Amino acid sequence: MDKLDKELRRMSKIEPSKGFISASKNRLMQQIALHQNETWFRSVLRRLGAIQISADFIAQARARLMYRIAASPQPIKVSLRGMALFLSYTKKAVASTMIMLIAVTSTLFFVEGSTVVEASDDSYLEIISGSASVKHPDLIIWEDVNNLIEVQAGDLIKTEEGSEVVIHFFDDTEIRLGENTEFLISQLAVSPTFGRQAIIEVFLHKGSAWVQTLNVEDGYAGLTFKTRDAVMKALNGTFNVVTDVTEPTSVYVLNNKVSITSLTPETMQAVKTLKLTANQKANVRMVSGKPVITTDTLTQQDRSTPWFQSNLNRDHEHLTMLREKGIERLAQIAGTLPGQMLYPIKQTKERLKLALSSDSDMAVQIEIANSRLNEALVLFEAGDQQKGREALMAYQSIARQIADAKVTKEVARRIIIPHQKTLTAELPNDINTGLVKETLHQTAEILANNPVELEKIRLNNSVQRLQDVTTLVAEGEMDAAKERLVSHQLAVSDALETTQAIEDEELKKEVLQEVIELKQEELTLLNSLTDTLGPETDQGNGLAAMVESASAAAEEDLESTMAVARPLIPELQETEELVAELSAEEIKMAELIDKIYIYNSREGQQNQIARLLKNELENTDSIDYLIDVRNHLRGRAYDYLNLRILQLQRKVEFRKHKATEQKIERSKKLREN
């Protein structure tokens, strides 16, 4: 038992429980006991191919086969001894053949396409370098982490100087913490829609955290990342967050999109929200006592830091590992494939299930639809494009039947979300996933319950296509990017006409705001692609010209939608972002205020203000400028700078008084002369 425990603990990313160890030991001993009598029968079954065989099934089938052979009656002795022996052996052969047929058929009916159970659904922390400690919510003391430790909601994590750790969440999300970081896991739950997705909420007190999340929209899943002055939300994206008690929050987005909301540090109330896309960064600054988000483009200098480079490499390694597991997992759950000898038996099993199910039960149809799409992915991975396309057509045909039954949104998600998750996190780019993604987009549109929902889905699909184009361009796959952009341009949306037909004013406002937000995101992605593509990137395939044309069309479409929305939503801003941009002077002012509040003590703030007045401020003698700076301060810093302003005002008054006296003296001298 101890030896088995040690061997299991040596395996990476696993912290086995006592129950798991005990069950593994029992199963191992059972396998050893059966091995010497089952080897020949197991090898026969495995030669059939495309079968998942359990140990219990092999034992039962073997026992039944040997029983039938042993129970066969002895041949009747007749004068023709050779014929009797022939009949005897023939009967044994027939019995053996029947048992084999029963075994194969039973295997296909009860094992084919079985669900693959994951080894562990736990989330755990792993030390990359240095040391860290964890404080569980039900304990008072901190627990030092040597290598691995399971984490849960309520755990507070602290890293030391020169340390780095990674938190592996059960939904494939990874968060890597840098040195001198304090980090809280506030919430960790399973999405009600799909068990391989998570609802995660975390809080970064100080330090740095690199996030790679790989979920898809299911109505529940997502990552909420909080600091003292900002909230970031992401579904599928990569970003880095840096914050401290005395420093504003900085966010760097490297992949897809992240929404950021500024908060008042005292009350944690939301102020403004905007969406950041790939290659953007943002800072939350205090201006006139209010948090304001300033944005900029991610520079090569930002990307070249050791922290960025190491995490970009680890992101690639993480995706590679997921994709290796994903292909193996797909092959297991797909089972027998079209064109294989036993595939008709699989189809017969599905027809029997359909015949025995009620018309209102969509579970069987959803299971069959998912089976067809799994087959398509495995066939594409094997290079069989023709059979892969046929499986996709069968999948979409079943989806139309489900749509005709007017299913609920939750039912519809069950035939889309698992595959979107697979495509997001697990499959490599050399598989023909573009066709599968397009099929999923079309299926989502087929399952829409009303015209408004249909237009929202179309716009969201359009944004996802452009995100794929951005990813493919970054990877140098220009031909595949062009193909996805053509799919984007061919998609037709009647969102404006559909929205105008809504009679309920409040609903119309809500829908218009969602439509505008999606169109703004679409235009942002196209503008980013326009900036990225150039003569050296285009490679002569016309992609840059196509992006430029699509960008112009999207801008015109957005302006038409804004024109309709303005009378209904007067407060609607025409800018792409939802916050006003700061001028250069305001940014300089915000940086000055941040420097003053580096110090918490009265003496520290006074000395810092004196240094800034002496070294950095060009307008030291400008009272109006200093009054403006003072109005951005509070507390002791406000009082000290106000005292300096009063001193300057007295100096100015004294100079004026001195100048007046000099004028009077000169006038007297002139009159006397």
C-alpha cells in the first residue's frame, strides 16, 4: 500500500485521496489474479479493433465461453468414429463463435462511445520556483507548500521573494503568481451547463498574476478578477495584472478580450467599464478623486520582459499538453468510425435508442448529434476530409430536427458548448477546425428561438470569426485567415431592422446597446488587423485589402446603428470606448498625484511635494497650476500644498506692493525734478 501511494504521488499534477489509492490497489490485485487465464481471450478481442473492453466483461465472457465448451455433451459413439469426432468439434466451434458474436455485439451496445471519466476534477497549486504558503478558510495557521497542494474557495495564497507558482483550475484555466504576491480565491464552482467549465472569482491584493482562461459562453462560466480599484472579467483570454496597495492597477491583454471596470477604492462602487482587446494595456488612475481608465497599445518593450517571455512560453506548453490529451480523448469517446466494419452495429444501437425514447426526450438526439461531431473531428484529424464532411452534415441534420421541436436555450447549448470548449482549448491548428467552427456557428443560428436572439448570435459569431482571423494572422496562417475573413463577410446580419421592429421601448434600448457593443468590438478587431497587416505581412494574397474593406463597411454599419439609437439613448457616446480619453496634461497630472501618494506619512508626503516642486514642475510659481494640483489631493497632502499656495500668494502680494511703492517713488522724483 505504501509503495503504491509513493508511486501515485510521483505522478505530476495528482494528489490522490485514500479512497482512490485503496480502489486502485483492489483493482490492480484483481487484474493480477485474472491475467494468467485471460491473456489469450483479451488478445482475440483486441484484434477486432475500435472496442473499449473492461476487465469485468472479459472475465464474464471467458467464464461463459469455457462453461459452454465444458457443458457440451459427449459425442455419441457410432461405428463411424471419425464422423462423431468431427460433429463434436463442430459443436464446440459453433458455441465458441456464438459467444464471440455475443461478446462483440454486447461490447458495442454497452461500451461503445462510453463517457471518458477524468482522472481528477480538483484544482491545485504547484510550485515553479521558490516557496509559497496557503491559508485555508477553516484554519488559523499558514501551511507551507513543498510541491503540490489542493486549493479551494476561500484559500489565501502568499508567495515569497523570488518565488513563482501556478494554480491549475479544473476547467483548464491557469493563473501564475509572481514574487511577493498575495492572492485570494473567492469563488470556485462548476458551471451548471457544462461540467468542464468553471465559475471563478479571485482577488489580487498585491503583486502580479498572469491569467490564461479557456472557457466558452454558456450563461454561467467565466473568470472575475478583482483588485482594490478594478474588476476584470474574461471568458477566453490571456492577460496580466499588476497592482499594489499604493499603486494603481495595470492590465495587459495579450489574447482575445477582457472587460475592465474602475472602482472607487473606498466603497468599491463601479464607475466606468470598457473592453480591452489583444495588444492593449490599461491603467486605473485617480483624477479629481475619481478612478479613470487610461489605455495604450502594448509595446515590444512590455513583451520583452522576462516575466512576459516565460509566461508566453508556458502558455504554449499548456496548450500543447491540452491538445495532446484532447486528441486522445476524442478518439476514445468517438468509438467506431464511419467506414469501419462494426459501424452499422453502432447505427443500429442508435436507432433502437431513438425508437425506445419519447418524442419529448431530446437526450438521445443530443447524444447522437454529439457523436457525429466527435466522429467528424477524429476523421479530420486522420485526414479523411470526405467522411468528416459527411459526419458534419449528419450533425447539422439532427440539429435541425432538434430546432423543429422548439427546444429551450439550455437544451440547445448541450450540442454546441462541449465542442466549442474542445475547439478552444484542445485541438491543434493543423486539424480542419475552421469548417467545424463554422458548422457550430450555423447550428447556433438554427437553434435560435426568436429573431432578436438570432441577430445577437449572428453578431457574436461575427466577432468570434474575427478573433480567429486575428489569431491566425499572429501565427502566420494567412490563407486560413483569409478563409475565415471570407466567412465573416458572407455572414448577413439584419440586426438593425430586427431591432427597429421591437415595440417595447425598454427592450429595444437594451437590445440596441448590446448590438452597438458587439459592432464596436467588431470594428475594434478590424482596425487592429488593419494596423497589424502590412506589405511584408500580406504576402500578396490580398488579405490587407479585404480587412480594410471590411473595416470601412463595419464603420458605416455602426454609424447607421448609432443614428437609430441616439433618439432612444441620449446618453449614448459616439466614441468606441465607454470612457472619455484623458489629455496629455491630465495624464501628467494623474502621474504627479500618484507620485505624491507613494508615501503614507505626513512627513513623506511633504518631502515628496517639496521635491516635485523643485525638480519636476515647470510652473512652480504659477498659483493657478498649484491650485489645480491641490484640488486633486486630499487630507494632509491637500493641507500642506494649500499652505505652500498661501505662502506664494503672500509673496505675490508683497511683490505687487513693492512694485507699487517703487512706482510712487519714481513719480515723486519726477515731480520734484
